[in-house]
Amino acid sequence: MNTKRIIPFHIGINIVMSSLFLMIISLIILPGCAPVLKDIDSTDEAIEEAPLRTQPVPVYYDFDDISIPSELKLDKKKSYIYETPTTKNGILVFKGRVDVNSLVSFFKESMPKDNWILITSYKYKDYILNFQKDDRNCLITLYDKLFNTVVEVRVGSSRK
């Protein structure tokens, strides 16, 4: 007797779906187990290569001696510059999704490169950095908002 066994449709679909699920899971898990490929030189020794890390290039806006991280974007509606033939003062407001502590570190490291001297700093609720250079002051205020960090750079003339 030559009888063929008929598999009900819903069982056949279950088998196909189970096989497909196992195949997808194996594609996700198995590549994680593959060894890391390394360059081999002529002596068949592995050469460790340091990953290339590119730092964002700081940007200079209206003040040519104050660099701003490129991740921050200028808010032109809240910024203004007052310029005379002898001086340039104003407030530049920037916004971006950047960690406030990394921004504080950035300004503490970059401002001295442009000959600014850190006079005072405050931290916790907001961060305030007060720099001085020749006959100018720069007050940088950094604070977190709900979806971004705000940086206010105020530059003004000081009396000697």
C-alpha cells in the first residue's frame, strides 16, 4: 500500500516558521563568535592596529580666540554681537546634545591655548567658567535642558 501522509496546513506553517526563526537567531548569534581578523605580515605574526579616532575640529565663530566644539550649533535668535572699531562684545548661545562635563573639560583645555586664563569656576546646578585675557573677560555658562545642553559665551571688555 502506497499511502501518502498529508500534513495539515497549520502544522506545516509552524514548521516553516520555526525553521525561519532558528535561522535568523543563528545569523544573529554566530557572527559574534567569529574570531577577530588581524593583519598578518610576512613573519605570520599578528599586528595590533590602534583604531583611528577622529576628534571633532573646534570652530571659531565671531570671536577668533574662542573655539567652540563642532557638535554645538549656534542659536542665532538668542545671540548678538556688538562691535566698534576697537572692540567686539556680545553673547553667543549654542545648543547640542553633548555631555556638559566633557564641554567643561573642553573649555578648560582649549581656552588657555588661545591665551585665556581661568579666573574662577562654579559647578553643580549650572557650570560657569570665567576667563580673562588682556582687557577682555569671557564668561561661559553651561547647563542641561530637557533634550540638549546650552552653552552661553559672553565676551566683554574689562577695565584695567
